[in-house]
Amino acid sequence: MAYNMAAKAYGTGKVETATPAELTLMLYEGAVKFCNIAVVALEKKDYEKTNTNIQKCRNIIVELTSTLDMKYPVAEDFKRMYDYIFALLTEANMNKDMELLNRALGELRDMRDIWKEVMKRARGPQFSLS
């Protein structure tokens, strides 16, 4: 019990002190995590758990979309990608389609990995995320 409280406090502190770029990375990590859980649940035909985790993943996509600053042209590219992933998740959930769910997971992993690389390059050679 005390460990759970300490872990929760650490997690809260981590979020409160994170930069916007780090928060975005946390969102990507969460989306990948929930999508992975949904894949495993769908393999086991646990449709309730699949649905719950796809919904969590979709909520993160909504949050990522809401953080876009549309005054930058690249934001439109991100929005299109988020819309595509959201549609994949929705269709995968409605049809219990493993192929679509895995495609969404792949896109999320790619987005996360690209974001990590952007953060690494922005920090310069003296820092590392690893």
C-alpha cells in the first residue's frame, strides 16, 4: 500500500515537472501501452478489456490532437495522422480486427520513436534519453 502511494506521488511529481515535450512523450508511451494491452486482450477474446484499453488509447489521441498549435503548418500533418490512428482504433474496436489494431499500434510506435528522436536532436549531443 505504501509503495503504491509512493509510486503515485512520484508519477504525479514527474508529470508536474515535465516539459511540454516530455509530456507529449508520456502521452505517446501511454498510447502504446494501452494499445499493447488491447492487442493481448483481443488475442484472448477479452472484448471488454480490449474496448477499455482502446478507449484509453483513443482518449490519448484526442489529448494529443487538442495540444496541436495549428498556426504551424506541421500541426496539420500531425492532425491528419492522429485522425488516421483514431479511425484505425475505432474500426478495430467495432470489428474486433487484429490487423487494424496492429496497424494503429505500429503507427503509434513510429510516432513515439520519431518524437524521441526530435527530443534527442533538440537537446544536442550532450544529452541522451536512454
